[in-house]
Amino acid sequence: MKTVAQVLKLKAAQNHAVHSVTPGHMVLDAIKLMAEKNVGALLVMEADRLLGIVSERDYARKMVLKGRSSVGTPVSAIMTAPVRTVSPAQTIEACMAIMTDSHLRHLPVVDEDGTLLGLLSIGDLVKEAIAEQAALIKQLEAYIRGD
């Protein structure tokens, strides 16, 4: 099974940038950025420090359902913190288990120093798991045929 580091390399090759906001950004600006970049979550950063994550789910549950205004509410009021993170050495399988057990759709990847290396979505992990299974099926078919 591939590691997080290997998946991040593939994402880097496809030029998948990590988008972020500061805790002081207004929620409306964060939602506009998500729409513009076609992403479901933004990391909340201050300098190089990961403080939290804000997602469409946070917006729906903490803004819309509570009747709050997106214009005057800072991201810090609705972000999820602390953030569950993974290391580059973890496997796709371990990340999928974390996401399933914790009901997460995004996992920031940080090294042992706490430096942000990237962001994985459940879609990234499912795509890799399917690719690995397809490769395994081809190998097994070749084995059965005696190739």
C-alpha cells in the first residue's frame, strides 16, 4: 500500500495547491475562495502554523443552521480545531481508517516538525486505493494465465 508521501508526490505532479485562510478572514470570503478553487475545505493558517480547518460542512452546520451571517463572522468562529493530521509515512489504508472513524473528508499532512506538507481528501485516497486494486487484479490475472 502506498504511503502519504507517495500520494503527495503524485498530487504535486498534478499541481494541486493547498489553499488557506487566516482565522480573521470572514466566512463569506472563505466560502467564495472555496467556490473559486473548487475545493471543499480550507486550512486555517497563521504564518506557517496550522490552526484549524474550515469546510463546507462547518459552514452548513455552524452558520446556516444557526442563522448566522457570513459577512461579519470570522473563520475562527466556525473552524474545526484542533485538526487531525497525518505524517508522510502513514499508509493510505491508515488514513482511510482515520477518515472513516472520525467522519473526516480532509487530512492535513505534517512532518515531525509540524511543517505543513499538503492536504489529502477522501477522493485522493479512494482514487489511489482503486488504482492499487486494479493493478493487483491485473497481476493476479497474469498469474492465472501463466504470463
